[in-house]
Amino acid sequence: MSNLSICVFCGSRAGGRPAYAAAARATGRIFAENGWRLVYGAGDVGIMGEVAQAALSAGAPSLGVIPVHLMGRERTRQQTTTTVVTEDMHERKKVMFMNSDAVVVLPGGAGSLDEFFEVLTWAQIGLHRKPIFLLDVEGYWQPLKSLLQHIVREGFAEPAMLTLFQTVSTPEELARALQTALAK
């Protein structure tokens, strides 16, 4: 079994397509199959809940991290291996990131974008070299990729920024990419 931990940032809502939840469940199962610990937001709602339930049901260890103010809204009813309660969202992101070997971003809203941009910025300024993956379920992240390319074209970031993350289309492709990245 592996002792690697993967941080998953994703929506606390289900989104508008069944494919998002299906990809989250497949991702959770893949974590268990590879012996990877799931590091996530500790909630049982939205696709965050789907990935967690699938991972935990399949036997993956987990670390759930939740800020005190979200415990009533997102609090997990499922049994995580370990739960950490933080004071705020910033501390939540930091604890999740610091306890992970890689970051995966599934579809989500403003919070998921905040989480992605924070770890991307940290990579851009040289604070880490952990692999970052966007799971682009049915093209969900294509507008984000277009925005990032626009930012580079307009001179607000170096082209190297676009190499700090990798986009994959399916959970199976994600598994292969994580295996490759984490073997280094």
C-alpha cells in the first residue's frame, strides 16, 4: 500500500450534470485501489461527499479538514479516518495542502477556484513543486484554461504558468497521471 496523500478540492454542490458525481465516485474508488489517502474538505455534501463516500466505502484512509463555521452546513456524517477542525477557510486550505503530495481539482464553484488559484500561485512563486491536476469532466475546466491562456497572452503571467498544472479528462487518466507524477 502507498503512503501518499492526495488533496481533492471540489464542489460542495452536485452541479448540473450527473457526470460530475460519477467522476467523483470513480476518483474516490481509484484512491482506494492505489492506497492513496484522501485529503478533503470533510463534508458529505455535493461532489465532495461523493468522492469521500466512494473512497471511504472502498477502504481508502482519509483526512477531512473543516472550518468550525461550516460544521453545521457541511459536517461529515461519514466516518473519516482523521478529522481536523480549523478556525477559518485559509487555515483549511493550508492544512489540506500541507498534508498532501499532490492536488486534484474536480468541478466546483468559487471555493474550488479559490483553492486552485492559491496552490497555482504558490507553485508560480516557487513555494512548492507538488503536481496539480484539473479533472476536466465533460470540458468543465475549458473556460478556466482559456482564461489562463488569455492571462499569459495579455502579459500578466509567464507562459511557464501553464505548465504548473495538468488537465486530464477522466478519472482513469487522472490515476495514470498521478501514478507517473508521484513515482518521481
